[in-house]
Amino acid sequence: MMEEEELEFVEELEAVLQLTPEVQLAIEQVFPSQDPLDRADFNAVEYINTLFPTEQSLANIDDVVNKIRLKIRRLDDNIRTVVRGQTNVGQDGRQALEEAQKAIQQLFGKIKDIKDKAEKSEQMVKEITRDIKQLDHAKRHLTTSITTLNHLHMLAGGVNSLEAMTRRRQYGEVANLLQGVMNVLEHFHKYMGIPQIRQLSERVKAAQTELGQQILADFEEAFPSQGTKRSGGPSNVLRDACLVANILDPRIKQEIIKKFIKQHLSEYLVLFQENQDVAWLDKIDRRYAWVKRQLVDYEEKYGRMFPREWYMTERIAVEFCHVTRAELSKIMRARAKEIEVKLLLFAIQRTTNFEGFLAKRFSGCTLTDGALKKLESPPPSTNPFLEDEATPEMEELGMEKGELDQPKKPKAPDNPFHGIVSKCFEPHLYVYIESQDKNLGELIDRFVADFKAQGPPKPNTDEGGAVLPSCADLFVYYKKCMVQCSQLSTGEPMIALTTIFQKYLREYALKILSGNLPKTTSSSGGLTISSLLKEKEGSEAAKFTLEELCLICSILSTAEYCLATTQQLEEKLKEKVDVSLIERINLTGEMDTFSTVISSSIQLLVQDLDAACDPALTAMSKMQWQNVEHVGDQSPYVTSVILHIKQNVPIIRDNLASTRKYFTQFCIKFANSFIPKFITHLFKCKPISMVGAEQLLLDTHSLKMVLLDLPSIGSQVVRKAPASYTKIVVKGMTRAEMILKVVMAPHEPLVVFVDNYIKLLTDCNTETFQKILDMKGLKRSEQSSMLELLRQRLPNPPSGPEGSSSLSLITPTPEQESSRIRKLEKLIKKRL
């Protein structure tokens, strides 16, 4: 029974000691221990087995039991001590809580006392400051009242003094007093409801009105409208009156200025009436000389009478310009038939010089917005249109040398007076445009005559292809015309001038450039030689002479210069014309014309060299290649082709030294023309023996190396050929080599031969295959089976003429060309 009770007690104890994982984890963190008895998953059996792993270890069982009993006693003592220590915990806690509550009550009491004291202090401060605020308000109101009364006293006294001084014309004192009265009156705007204040304000307005009328009367008396000036000249009274007018209504000031300027220019209207000789354009200098004298006279007599901020000198000059423009417009409309281009340009030049004089003398601050059209300043450029050089054409138009030193470019933001007078000439610029049309026509005719008289440019390979001097002359004249016209107008006249430019650019391209290109017998397919003679070694020469080749290169260089300069001309025209008219300036058609001249020149050079090589290719196709017995040095036709290349290419390269890109185009076009023609003549070489094919392969390699060296042939400075050109030559000549390698291959067995053909020529087709069979000398009966086999081996056999097939670079396999290449290398080494 005792054992059963003990077992039950143990089970109940284990049930009670089953803690949750969270609690167990917390205990392990607070009381870390390595003792197996403290583990949550403690197993008594495993623990005993650990203590007594073997039977021999049971000998120490008594020691182990004693240690465990000792440990139990220590635990019991610790538990007993802890339990006894917790006996008085509850009573101590209640006592601590009561003490805390008492401390809190004391704290609340102290806080309440502090709050009561703060409220009492605040109330005391309010009572103290309330009296101070009342005193501050009283002081401010008293100050305002005193100030207002002082202003009222000053206003009343000032109005009385103002009325008295006005009657006595004491303008010097009135100027100072009036400004003060008006400043004081501003303080009473919110008191205008008071009758006395309103009455004072009305008296001030009445005094201002009386002052204005009185000052205008004084100026009318001093400067009567009839034009007779006061003998005494300007007085101090009028000077002080101007100071008063500065304060009065601005209309008084404007009226004084208007009457004074009108009286000052009245003599000008009489001297330069429409019916007077000095009024015409040929004596326009006298107008500007007169106003310069008047400005000097004004500075001496009246410079101190008017305030500096009125800018009276500038206002007189501006009004003179407006009157002059109106008078010149009227007289030019009446005598339009008498206007000649030299007279018009003379008047324009003198007028723009005068406008430049005004810009140096005055700032232009009196000009009204929109009165003038300000031009944008053109940025610096390297083209000929911004060079400040005098040309013979300017002298021909009647411009003196001294005038050329004057500003010629549009007066941009630094000249606000540009166009203030010269605008009147714009309706008559058609005379200038027609004159330029005529002059440019004569200039083109002179260029044509000079070219015929002087002949083509002399060969000079040291300097390269020279640009025709007439080209530079044309664009310098264009620059002069554009600058002159832009000084006068940036509107429709500039568009008309642009049309004239376009016309003569096309004429220059047609008459000077295209018209002087050497003539050849040509067709739509290119240059053809009317008769082909059999090649005679060393007797072939290019169709064009050395002078003709240099002429073509010179025309090409000139066309390139014209193309680039025409583009710059278009940009400058767009800079100088009105923004709304920019879209109407387009020189694309003229640039395309010069591009066409460039293309034609390059095509002529290509055709000339191509035609020179034709007899050699014809001789190649007529040789009996089946009778060649051994492979030797390169054939005579190859020597002839190389000779023509060495004759022409260095001349062309040296004359196109300044236009390297077009020399590259020449090389590319020649390669694209010569290589297909060489392959065409290659197919005509039939029948060919094995030795003949090897000789042709050697010749083809020689031509390939010459073509690769074409851009720098005969030059002391060796340059690497452009990649685009090298690619074309390698593709084309490799195809010719592949054709010859197919010819050299045995045609039996048929399958191997056809497969080799397909591998070596990726652009293979039945027509090319049949030509190769003809070169091998096979009969038609033998060809039929081979053609049928080719059709079967080709999944999609292409069709079309040989001339339409593209030149493709083929990379044959090493097995296919190893034997032939080794043999070819031996022949080349032997030759070298």
C-alpha cells in the first residue's frame, strides 16, 4: 500500500511539474544550468545508465547515493530558507503601498498651492499692465493727433504760400513747396470726408492746374510757334518751370517737349521742302549735317534749361529721324522713276552711318516699344559672309573708300536706332534687287568668258585640285549683297534676294561647272568606247588628257566648296531674315545640284579609267587559253591594266588631296565597275586548259593585289585603304578566284564536282554553272547531265543574269583549296 501511494504521489508531482515551453525557455534564460536534473526532458533511466554504464561501475554505488542525498539536503535547505523568507512579504508590500499613497497626497497638495500662487501672480501682473496699456494708447493717439495737426498746419500754410508764389512766378520755390504739399496731402486721403480737408485738396488741384497753364504760356511766349526765338534766350525762370513740370501732370511735360521740339525743327521743314534741290537723295548728307549743328547749338544754349532726365537732345534727334523718314518716303514716292541703284545705295549708306552716329551718342531710352525692329547679332563664323573686306564690286556700286570703314553689319541690340530712318528705303529696294540680278548675270557671263580665255587650270599636283577662283568671287559678292540688304530690311526684300541667289547658283553649276566638264561618248549604262583596238603593249593611253583630268578634279573640288558654302549661306540668310520668313529660305535644291556635279565628276573619272582598261580585258578574253603550255609571269593584259591605273590614279589622288572622301568614292565606284566587268570577260575565256586556268588565277591574284593597293599606288606615303573599299575588292576578286578554282577542278566524279561548285560559290545558279562548263570546254551533251544534277542538289536554285548577282566573299574549306593554294604560292614566290 505504501508503494502504491508513493507511485501516485510521484505521478501527481510530475503532472504538476509539466511546464509550458515558453515558461521553460524563460527559466533557462534566467537560470542557465548544465545539470541533467534541471532539463525539462529529464529521464531517470538514462541518467542512471549514465552514472553506471557497466557492471563494474556498480561498485561505487554507495558513493553516488551519498552524493545525491547530500545534494537533496542542500536543496531542502535552500527551499526552506526561501519559504521562510517569503513569510513577511505580504505585510511589507502593504506597508510600502500605504507610504506611496501618502507621498502622492502630499505631492498633490504642493502642486495645488503652486497653482494658486501662479494665478494670483498673473492677476497681479494684469492689473499692473492694464494701466500701462492705457497710457500707451493715450500716447499713440496724442502723437497721431499732434502729427495730423502739424500736417494740417503745414498743408494750410503750404497752400497759401503755393498760391502766392504761383502768382509771382517763383517757380524755384514752387518746385520744392509743391512736392512737399503733395506729400503732406497724401496723409489726408482717409479724411477727405471732412469739408475743410476736401477744400484744401481742391485748392491744391486748382493751383496745379494754374501752374500748368501758366508754364505753358511762359514757354509759348519764350518760343512762339511762328519760329522767332526769344532774343534773351533761355532764362532761369523757364529752368525752374521745368522742375515744376516734373511734379505736375505728365501731360504738361509732354506738351512742353512737343512744342519745343516742333519749334526747334520748324526751320528744317522749311529748308528741306519737297520742292527744294537739297531735299533729294543726292544731297541727303546736308540733312544730317544740319541736325548735327542743331544738336550742338541746343547743347550750348538750352542744355541747362531742361532737366537731364528729360533727354531732350535725344528726343530732338529721334523726332528729326521720324520727320526725315516721312519726308523721304513722300519725295521718293513722287520721284520714284528718278531713283537709281547707285543713288539709292549712296543714300542708304549715309543714312546707316548717321544711325550709327546716333547709337554712339545716345542710349535710345526715349524710343517707344515696337517703334524699331531690332536685329539679332550674328555669331562669328568662318564663312566668307562675315569678312569685313572691301571688294571691287562695292567700288563699282559707287561706294567710296572712306565709307567702307563705316559699320556695315546690322546694328543689333547695341544700335537701337537701326532702321529709324532707313526703313523708308525698303519699298524701293526692288531697284537694288533688280540691279543685283543684272550684276550677277554679268558676273556669270564674265566667269564664262574668263574660263574660255584662260582655259582649264594647269596641272599642279603639288597643291592638289585647286578651287576655281570664280567660285570664291561669287560667294564674296553674295556676302556683300546679303549684308547690304539685311541693313535695309529683314523682310520680303531678303526673300527676293534669296531667289536671285538661287537662280545664279544654279547657273554657276550649269555654265561654269557642268558646262566645262570634258565631253565623252556616253549612254545611260555608262561610258562606251566607239571602237576597241587590239592591245599593243605600251601603246594604250587614257581617253582624257592630263589637263582634262585636272579640270575634272578642279570642278569636283569647286562643287564641294560650293556645296559647303551654300549651306553656310542658307544658315546666314535664316539668321538675318525675320523669324516668320525663315521657312521660306531653302537652298536644298541648289545643294543637290552641286552634289550632282560631284557625282558626275566622279563618274567621269571612273568611266575614263574603266574605258582605258577595256582593251586589255578584251585582249584577255580573246587569248587562246587552251594552248597555254606553262605558267609564267603575269600576262600582258594585266601589265596594261596596271599601267593605266598607275597613270590615272596618282593624278586623281593628288588633285583630290583636299577632298579625300571623294577620292575614296572614286576608288569604290571604280572597283564596283571594274570587277564585274573583269568577271564578265573571264567567262568569255573558253575553252581553258588546266595550265591556262592556273595562269588566269595568277593574273587574278595580281589584279587583286593592285586593286587593294589602288588608293595609295604610286604614293610615297603609304596609307591603309578604307575598310569599305577593301571589303568590296576582296569580295569581288575572291569570287573570280573561286570561279577559276572550279574550272581547275576535275569534272569527274560529277557529284564531287557539283558539290565543290556549290561550296565555292554561294551565289551559284545554273547560268553561272553552265558558263563554267563552257570554260572547261565540255560539250552540251555532257553538260545536260551535270546541270540536271545541279538542279537536284540545289534546294532553291536561284535564277537571273550573271550581272545582277551580288559579289559575295566566299571562304572555301582548307580541303578544297589547299593543293591549289600551295601551287599558287610557289608561282608567286617564283615571280617575285
